[in-house]
Amino acid sequence: MGVGRLSSHQTQGAVSTLVEQYKDLPGAMLPLLHAIQAELGYVPDSAVPVIAKGLNLSRAEVHGVISFYHDFKTHPVGKHSVQICRAEACQSMGSRQLEAHAKALLGVDYHETTADGNITLEPVYCLGNCACSPSIRIDDDIHARVSPERFEQLISQLGVSK
Amino acid sequence: MTFYIPQDTTALALGADAVAAALQAAGNEPVRNGSRGLFWLEPLLEVETDQGRIGFGPVSAEDIPSILDALSDDASAHPLYQGEIAAIPYLASQQRLTYARSGEGDPLCLDNYRRLDGFTGLKNALALSGQQIVDQVKESGLRGRGGAAFPAGIKWQTVHGCDAAQKYIVCNADEGDSGTFADRLVMESDPYQLIEGMTIAGLAVGATQGYIYLRSEYPKAHQLLNAAIEKATVANFLGDNIQGSGKRFDLEVRLGAGAYICGEETSLLESLEGKRGMVRAKPPLPAIEGLFGKPTVVNNVLTLAAISTILAQGAAAYQNFGMGRSRGTLAIQLAGNIKRGGLIELAFGVTLRQVVEDYGQGTFSGRPIRAIQVGGPLGAFLPESQWDTPMDYEAFAAIKAMIGHGGVVVFDDTADMAAQARFAMEFCVAESCGKCTPCRIGSVRGVEVIDRIVAGENRDDNLILLHELCDTMEMGSLCAMGGMTPFPVRSALTHFGQDFGTSSQDLSGSGDH
Ligand SMILES: Cc1cc2nc3c(=O)[nH]c(=O)nc-3n(C[C@H](O)[C@H](O)[C@H](O)COP(=O)(O)O)c2cc1C
Ligand code: SF4
Ligand code: FES
């Protein structure tokens, strides 16, 4: 995920390359935004005019799309993404307590990053693991039946973040 | 002996990789199969032996040495021994059509797919005209499995009848409802079935391009689908001149970006076109003016997967299952606070009580079941008096509930139904596309009003206000997001009024406001 320390010049270069690569795809916007985010960790403001030009849209339209979707981040995020499922099946198995525990343990609220830049905490609405709730996702791995103790174990494997 | 350990999301989430590593360390390279959907047994280790295919579960890496010992002696003596897989009652009693192959082998192995009757439907379809395929689908009685239950054949007929140079097949793999994983299980355990169904749809209506709109919450399905499309293309089941037929069909996966509303078909199309996922007014129907303004079939994963079965086994065989106007099988997804959660494929008509008691064996916590939410976040909470309703679209509609995509979420008696009602409104706040005021603003007000009721502020007035808000949302919303969020809210009020600090008589909303 996010490299975070690219110069603005390098960022622009990366964005331009991706815009060139995707712009002729039908419905290029979402694949392009995902690609930019995969490369940079977020979609920087400075990418907006480049995307707008490449896809022949106004900047307002590009902003509109980015802000509509929960996935797209407009600011740098932590090295790891930790998502806690807030949907009903997980609620029935104690996800409300789990989310309170997670916020207290990490000292952040949803959409915030730990002070050491290691973890960004996010809510998610269902990971399709609802028969073995509560569920969380750490980067691309999903974990089942996550008790508060299990959560602590999993977090400790990500390095320090308190 | 051949060992199998699944690579499906739930099995992985329960430690299947560590089990696989332990097997490898002991010199047994396992096949990474899909899952049977018996999630309460995952990770489920299967072993092909002289006595047939037997299972152990739920298994952790530490159990491997003792299982290997037992296998060289008396397997049935092991505490995790489950006997012959096909005889496990949870599985043996199901009527598996869509999930017949699920868990049998490596989901990406084309030979395995063909050995288990895969691509038979496609082969049959290639010998038919487009209209003949559409007729088969109509005859089968198949209704859309995404929630709205619209007859698939009628939708296809419309697209078939459009005169256009370009048409599209769009698979709705947004599976946003809590408590659902049936689409995921198909995509992760039997992805060629979906590819086959979409190709048949393309042949039926004359479309050469398909898109699978997949939610970004499913990274494993994403990886497996892409790999399956690549292999199917190399083997000429996709692409140009499919199996020498002269027919073309190309397929691409597109990722969503964490918006529940993009499961609604017109919002999904906007999103695929690269826009905000704002719901479109209908008409025009997507079948006539869909993706990029072209005639488009939008169907759920399970609808398209069922097409493979229908074309392979015949419309009559499929329509023999079910009751009333609900034909075929329903993929019930048993989830939440349940001892034995998983995928249960049965003909329509089984009761909810049979599902949660016979299959589920009650709650995971061991406490009594209090409420069951069927059909996702827009579905009603059902009290015990309604659990004998057969799972059939019409029977559920008659009690103001819905089958939806088949998700069944169980809550035990510690559930706070006022908190659940509040969450329903809160979810609508977070996920509304913003087009209609009743949905966008009404849900914000809904959260506030529920908070006041629970806090005991002007309770009577606020209860009337909440019902009025629900009326406004139901009547003034363009789609079911705003239009059905009142269902869980009102059912919580009606059946679980004590959680709002009031007796349920005052709360039914059938009064004189
Ligand atoms: C708010 C909302 C969310 C929806 N989410 C999904 C979904 O995640 N998956 C799905 O297949 N259909 C979903 N639908 C239903 C689709 O609009 C549409 O009916 C379906 O894709 C048609 O395919 P089918 O006829 O095969 O069911 C949703 C509808 C609404 C109103
Ligand atoms: S009901 Fe809600 S989600 Fe549906 S179109 Fe209206 S604002 Fe959008
Ligand atoms: S509700 Fe949490 S994984 Fe589905």
C-alpha cells in the first residue's frame, strides 16, 4: 500500500502514467481511481485535474465521484488498513463491543490513523463471512470469530501502534 | 490419499492456510478446494480414502498430527471425524443444484469442472437459437435472485427483442446485504458456473460483452474470478469463436468501491460508467437503455449461475423444484448468532423454523432466539410467531417481510431491538444515494426520533412522528433503500416494543394518525 513519501513531482508522474493507461477503457473512472489508490495509498487532490483532463470531465465531476464512494481516500492512510464489520450479522455476535474495544486499544476513531502511522481504522458493512461473525479485514485478509482478545493478537502482529 | 482444504474466504478466515501448511510440513500436499458452505465445520479437512471421501472439522493446524495418526489406524475414532462428506445430514438433506460442485475440487481446475457436468449447458445453448434459449429460461420459471424476484426470461426477452449493435450482460455481484454470502461462495468455489451462465445469456440476447460488478469487500473472489476468466479464455470458453461456434463473448470484472446502493441495478450501471452511483428513474428500463445507453441484462450471480443448470438439465427439471410462483431452489444463508451457520440450498417452501432449528441448531450463544432478520438490512425483524412462514416470495410479502437474496440473520435474547431499528436508519443515512429527500433527510430524522423515544422524551408524539416519517419514506422514495428501511424499523416497534420502553400495543402504528 501507500508509499507516502513520494515527492509531488513523482506523484504527478505516477498519476499521469495511470491516466494514460486507463483513459480509453469504457467506464475508466473506478478502475483508474482504484489503481491510483493502490499505487499511492490515496487519491491526492493534485490528481484531480490530471484525471479530469485525461477523461475529459470537469474537476467537479471527478471530485463528485471520489467523494461518493467510501473506498476512496483523499488523505494519506496508515501502513495497514483494519476494517471492522458493523453490519447486522456481526452485531448479533458482539461487534459493537469489538468496535469499542478496537477504538480504545488503538486510541483512534473510525477513519483515523494511529499516531505512529501504522493503522487506519475503518468501518465496513459486511465481508461475506456472516456465518462466523464477528469479522474484520486486515489489508486483504479476513478474520472470523474475532473476540477482543483475538483482535489484540492480530493487531500485535502488525507492529507497534499505541 | 488425497487431502482437501478449502481456499474460500470463511475457511481462510478460520485458519485454513495454517492447516494447509501443517499438511505440507507432514509431506501431504493438499488440494485447495472450494467450500461446501458448511461453515460451522470450517476449516473442513476432506480426505479421499479407500472408504470414500471423509471429513474432519473444524480443524486447526495442531490437529493434523493426530488426524494423520488416526487415518493410518481408525479414522472414526478421531474426535473431529465427521464421517463420509456426502452423508453429513446438513448436506445430505439439501437439494443442491447451484452448489452441487461447490467444494468438490480446485475451483480453477477446468477438468474438474467438466468432469462434474460443467459446460454442458453451454454446449446445449450453442445448438439453440437465441429465442430458444430465452424460451427455456421462461419455461424454467426462474426469478431473479438479487431481491426483486423479477422473471428472468421476461427480462431477457426484452433485451433479445431490442435491435442494437451492442448489448451487454452485467452480473450484479455487489452482494451488499448483511448475512449473505451465496454469491461469494459461487464465485470462490465454482466460478466457471457463473462464467458459463453469463456466456449463455450473451448467446441468448446477442450480447458480446459482459461485466461482473464485484464488491471490493471480496478480495479473494476478485482474485479467483480473474484467474478463472483467464483460464476460460485460454481454453476458448470465452473470447472469439467459442468452441468453434463462431460466437464471441468477452468478460471483465469491475470492482465497486464500498457503496451499498451500487447493488441497485441502475446505480450499479452509473457506477460501471464511471459516475456517482445515483439511482436512475425507470423508465427507461435497463433492458432497453442500460449500460452506456445500450440494451442490458442485469442479473444477480445466482440467477446467472442457475442458467447453467437450466440449460444443462432442462427447464422442466428446474421448475419441478419449489412452490407456487417460486420455482427452483433458494440459496438460504444462515448467519449471525447461530450454532451451525452456512449455505443451505433447498427448494422454496421450507419454513424459517426448520432452517434455524433443524439446520442451525439454535444460537451460537446457547440462548433463546429472539428475532430473525431475513432479506438483508431492508428486511423485517421476525418474531417467533412468524417463523412458520414458508420461504416463498409471496408468503413473505404477505407478512410485510421479504426473502430478498436469502440471508437469514439470527439474534438471541440479548439483542436490543431499539438499537437495531436505530441502526437501520443509520445505515440508510450512510448509504443513501441522496437523490430523494425522504430517504436522505428522513433517515437522519429517523435516528434522532428513535433516540428521543428511547430517552423517553415526548414518547407518544415521537412515536407518531416516527410512523409518519416511515410513511413518507415508503411513499416518497425512488428505490427500496428509502422505501424499505421502514420495514425493519416498524417490525422492531410492532413486535419488540418493550425495547423502546413502551408496551407493544401503543406501537403498531395502525392507529389514527
Ligand atoms: C438498495 C438496493 C440494493 C440492492 N443490492 C443488490 C445486490 O447487492 N445484489 C443484487 O443482485 N441485487 C441487488 N439489488 C437488486 C437489483 O436492483 C436488481 O433487482 C437485480 O440486480 C436484478 O437481478 P436479478 O433479477 O437477477 O435479481 C438491490 C436493490 C436495491 C434497491
Ligand atoms: S430512495 Fe434513497 S437510495 Fe433510493 S434513489 Fe432515493 S435517495 Fe437514492
Ligand atoms: S455482517 Fe459482518 S461479515 Fe457479513
